[in-house]
Amino acid sequence: MIQGTWPWWVGGPLIGLVVPAVYLYGAKKWGVSSTLRHLCAATIPAGIEYFRYDWRSRGGWQLLMALGMVIGAALANAFLASPDAVLPISERTWTALAELGLQDREGMLPSSIFSWSGLATLPGFILIVVGGFLVGFGARYANGCTSGHAISGLSNLQLSSLAAVIGFFMGGLTVTHLLLPLIL
Amino acid sequence: MMTEQNLNRPEPLGPYLLFGAFLGVVFVKTEVISWFRIQEMFRFHSFHMYGIIGAAVAVGALGIFLIKRADARSLTGWPIVFPAPEDSRPGPQHWIGGTIFGLGWGLLGACPGPIYALIGTGVWVMFVGLLAAMSGAWVYGLLRPRLPHG
């Protein structure tokens, strides 16, 4: 049970609990994408005003949470890994992906794309490098990502977060239904 | 976001590592780090991702409601301040930035939290995804004065 897929009604509330937990511990609004800004400020601030601040004192807590995510995911992968090689994804999704020519089903992501050899192909470059770039640019422009807007922001009933989340879905639906058939 | 008043006094940071590790486990076991799950979501083939986001928001909102009602202080001693309504007005940055983020989310199949979690599960090529996301954040910082904000 614990090694299989955790259902949404277990996982969703557990993720949601982190919002009040971070407020109650440190009076802070939980968000992940600020770490991208902190990492830039720590490595190549290049005199840009957006990166001129004390990233250690302002971002230390978020960078530690990100490190925690790496560790937690590694632990779950080592000790709670599912015995099934293929995730219980909807059969309709598998069919749709097969029609795009994507055959590999094993693991968390299609390894023909999300691997070093996949990165060297045009689809791999677009999904990983262009996709990653847009994630970072868009999250910082919108001042938040899935955590800061979709979860923390909507929990706080913020209209700006609702606008951002509508944008998230407009972008994601465009890629899935219009662009992926051209890319893959 | 970060308010000025809680930036000055140091606080023990260990609990944040634990919160993050807890999230890392949940991200893996609910499979929200899976590119396949994100595809399933954007194709409306399953309730799974919607249930996770919806239930997370419900629990988060209930928690915030109770904190506001109790007028609670944080364990570190600070009053808990929530973003003011005038900070919540949607501007072009939310619509445009949100849509750009969505395009990236659809391609990469991972938002920032899952990028870190995927690295934890040994998908090393996600380091490139992280570097690309950092580059995106950097270019945003560079162009920020010239982009529309509300």
C-alpha cells in the first residue's frame, strides 16, 4: 500500500499541510521558485538589481527546503519504491502518447527524452532546455510557481494567484494539444 | 512572500530541511514528479492531479483560516502576516508570466519542486533542467525593468 501510488486524498492534504506549517513555524509563505532567484544571486548576480540582496538570510530557508526535497525524494526512491515498473496512468494517456510516437512507459518520465542521449536530440533539447528556461523565466515573472501561486496563493484566496494558475493551464494546454504533436 | 521584519533575526533553519524532505517523499509517492502524470492532467484523463492540487488548497486554506482566527504568532515569535488584498490584484506579470510558466511546465513536465525531487531520484539530466530554469530566472532579472508589471 505505502509502496504503491498514494491516492490524491492522502497526498493532497499532506502537501497542503506544509502551508500552515511553514506559517506557524517561521511566519513565511511557502514557495519554491524563489530558489531559482537565490541560486542566481549566489552564483552570477552580474550586478543586476534583481539579484542584489542577501540571498543567505532571505533565501536560506527556501534553499534548505529544496535540499530537503532532494533528500526526501532519494529516500522515497530507495525505501518506498513501487514494485511496478509502469505507473498506473490512464490508458487513454498511454494511447495518446503512443500516437505521438512515444513508446517508453517505464519510470517517472520517458527515458528516450529525459536522458543524456535524449538531451542530444531536438525533442529532448526542446523539452528539457527550452522547457526548463520557460519554467524559470515564467515563474519569476509571475512571482511564483505551482507552490507559491496554485497552493499557497489560492489557499490565501489571492486573485493574482488565480490569474497565474489560469495562465499555467493556458500554457500547459497549448503545449500538450498544439505543440507536442509538432515537437515529438 | 518575505516580509522585511522577519529577515533580521536569525531562526533555526533545520525544520525547513524536514519540511522539504517530507514534501520530497510525498512528491515521489503521489507521482506528481512524473512527466506522464502532467500529460494525463493536461489531457483531462484522470482526476489524480486535480485532486492533489484541490485537496492541498483546501487544507492550506483551512489552515490559514484557523491561523487568522487565532491571530497566532509563529514559533519563531513573529506575527504571521498574510499578503494584503492590494498585493493580490492580477497584473500582466501574472497572466503573461503564468502562461510562459505553463508552456514550460507542459514541456518539462516538472515545476520547480519536482525538478529538485527528480534530481533526488537520480534523474541526473534534470540538473540540465535546473540550470535551464536558473538561466530563465536570470534572463528575467536582466529584462525585468523592461517587462510590463502591474
